[in-house]
Amino acid sequence: MALIQLIYVSSLSDIKLEHEIGKVLESSIRHNKENAITGMLLYANGNFLQVLEGEAEAVGETFTRICADPRHYDIIRLISEPIADRHFSQWSMGYQHLSENYLREFPNYAPFFKFHANDEAIRAKPGIALELLRQFSIDNR
């Protein structure tokens, strides 16, 4: 059983779709449970940061579906690598909506939610993305 971890960022295609995030989460949780995928989704300023963990085939299929979803655009894969153990085993899909205050308080994380101007800067710091996701995983157990 080879596990992988995939982390990506994307933008919501239209901020008016923000009200649909709850429906997307419900669908994701159901799909992830069926496919033994775990992860965490963070949202702020019309942007997503998400980690998916599971068997390579299941994670790849899920990511392909996300890439085809018209509600996402500017999808940037930050990490896709084998892992020995899951970091987010307690979540079929954890979720947190980050406030502007949080992003101001932790400026190292802000580029992951304002990435359009400089995607190379966020590609260079995938460890910070994982750190942020893990922080919310720990805080929300």
C-alpha cells in the first residue's frame, strides 16, 4: 500500500460561488471516505489550499476531478510525493475558513491565499504549506 500526499492551491472561479463550499465539502467527505482519502482544506480570499493523502491512484483520480471542476482555476500542484504515514488520518476532509485577521497575524501563510501574482514564490515553499495545514489539523481535533 503506497501512500502519497498531494498539496495544491487553487482559486474559486467566481467569489459568488463561495456559498457552495459546504456542498463541495459534503461531496468530498463522502467521496474521500469511499476511497480512503484523508486531508484538509483551507479557504481564504477566494483561494484554496488543500492536502490529499491516500493510495496514488485514488489521490490522482481525485485531483483530476478537482482540475476538471469549473469552480476551480489557477490550480498549482505544490507537492506530490510518497509518504510513509498519513499526517491527516483523522480527517476525511477537515476544513477551515481563514479570516483576514489570521492572514495578517501570520504573514508567512498569506501568499498561499494571494498567489496569482507570484506562483513561483509559493512553489518554492511547499513545507510552509504543509506546516499551515498541519497546524489546523492539530487545532481542530
